[in-house]
Amino acid sequence: MKKNLFLLAIVSLITLSACTSSVTMTDPGGETVTTSATESILATVPIASAVGEGTLSNAQLPSFEVSTTREFDVLSGVHGYIGVALIEHMNDYLPNRLAFSDREHETAEWIVATLLEMGFDNAQIEVQSFDVETETSSWWGSAMRMISWFEDAGYYDEVEFTGNSQNVILTLPGRTSQTIILGAHYDGMANPGVSDNASGTVLLLENAYRMQHVNHYYTLQYVFFGAEEVGLIGAFYFTDQMSNEDIDNLVLMINADVIMDGPDLVFAIGNSDESFGVISQNEVTETVKGIASILNANEGTDLISKPHALFLPSDQLAFLRFDSPVMVFYATHPVVYPEVFIGDVLHTPDDNLDFIMRYHPGRIERALRDFGLFLERITSSESLQQ
């Protein structure tokens, strides 16, 4: 896709400095600090009125014009047309998104600015801050073990270690307080991190943009996790802060990670626990698998169910403690049970846009289209519990 449209204003610091709404931030101690968006775009950022029923046709989507400098095989309005522009920006301007670094913080600012440009309000966005000393329930323990290894490997040479990180949370109230949580980590390694995990980040951003204009049944909460690469710290910090009411309202958690690391587009869904024991199914999981089957039959997708991949090491693991289904989207080369993942760019310099486009043409567009369709059908469902 290459169109002579205006470049996203969200990437401009001028746009950021023009945001003057009063906003609040939550620090690791739970204190609320009121500031101005001119001081920091990171903030707890009136809720847009939902219009229409079900999913939107492309013609119904309001204008959110984007442009790219590279040629992508995607038409305006089709699932993925926003995602390719956002992923190009992350590749070109936000590489090396190391956990607890200034670049990770810059990326969080960009996510907030993108959401504001999409039409969301300050009141819908929260930034949940934590630091490298914050204790969480993460099984990996302190983040410093991985950070020390990264420092020794030179990963932080191009960025500044700050010791601070954050989750960015967007809430779209539905007609019920029952909630679907959608997560993706935005931190990365010492590379552009297109598959890991700009891919999941932009998938959620595009879905959020589309769903704000749908009269959706479930409350949708999008969580962009920080500090995943050093022990799922952001995800565990988020779940540690969930109230009993939050847990009771949770219907499904969906995590998107490395969705461009192979030709097979895989999803895993089920109930389990932190012992990695038996994976069980219920009405929600069966409904979601039915949605995938319908898409495969009618929309030309090829979504592959691998229930044992539920334990793929990513942020959905932080939600196993709750009695609700969890789900993960990812891509892999073909695997044989019990394997779950064989990638080709993960944690290498090849995890960049130009390499993937040259050697795996169409992979980016297909992942964003097929997983975008799947995500939209789930989030616009009138009831996952029949």
C-alpha cells in the first residue's frame, strides 16, 4: 500500500505537545498524580458512543488516513491496512524497545498518542507504571537477571536503561461489565522487533480502532504490556492489580505475540492453571473455535488450532491463575506434537520489515488480515457463552 495521504499525526511531537487535557497517572505505589498532557502524554486518558450493530463494513469505517513508504499488498479499509502503516512506523522509528529503557517509554508514549489520534478519550486510557524493583508474581522472579544478561550482550548500547516501565490500558465499555482482555507486549530486543512484537501491538491497535465504532456486547480492555522479554513482568504486574470484581467479570483473555514468525497462523485456547496441567474446554472455547472454523470455510483464512500451545511462553500465562479461558495467537513453521514453535526471525537481526517483506512476501499482510478478522469476530460476538 502506498497512498498519497497525510502521514499519521500521531508520530509528531508537535501533536503530542498540542494535547492539553488534564490527565492522571498511577505510580507503582498506587498514588494518583494529576498532570497535563503537555507535561507527559503518558496518562490515564469520555467514552465514544458506539454506533451500529455487529462488525462494520469497510464503507462504514470513519476516516483514519495512513500512508506508507513501502509497497504493501493490502487495500484501504481491509483488515491490516492500518496495521501495516503502524508496523512500518515501529520498525523505522521505534526499534530496540528494550524493557525498562527510554525507547520502551517512547513506544508507550506513541501508543497513547496513536489511541488519541484514533479518537479515543483520555478517560479511556490508563498508564500503569512500575519499576525494575517492583515485586510481582512472575515465576521468573526479578527482571534484573535477564537485564544483566542483556547488558552484557550489548543490547542496551543504543538505548538508555531507566529502570522504569509501564502498561498502557485502553477500556471500551460494552453493554455488559463482562470483559474480554486483549493483550500484546510492545517491548522487544535489540532489533526492530516486527514479529516480536510490533505485530501483536498493531493488531490490537487496529482492532481497537474498529471496535470503538461497534455497539459491542462485551467490555473490551486492551493491555499493551511492558517488560515481557525480561520475565512477563508487565503482565504479572497487571494481574496482581486485578480486583475480585475484575476477575469475576473476566470472560476471556487473548494474547497476540510473534504473529509473523512463520507461515502457520496458530491459536490455542482453553482453561488450565499455573501447574500447566490438563487443558479443559467450555462454552467460550468451543464458541471461539467455531468462529475460526467459519472463517476458514467462508473467508479464506487458515487458522490452526493447537490447544497444547496454550503454554507458549508469553503474557497469557499470567492469567492462568483465574478460572477463565486464555488464548494466544502466534505464527510458526509447521511443527510436530509436542513442539509448539519453530520461528525464523525471533530474537535475530532479521526480525525487521525489509527482511520479512523480501524473503517472506505477503506474510505481514496475511497475518494482520486473518488474525484481524478472527479478533474482530470474537470481540463483536453477542455472546461467547451460549
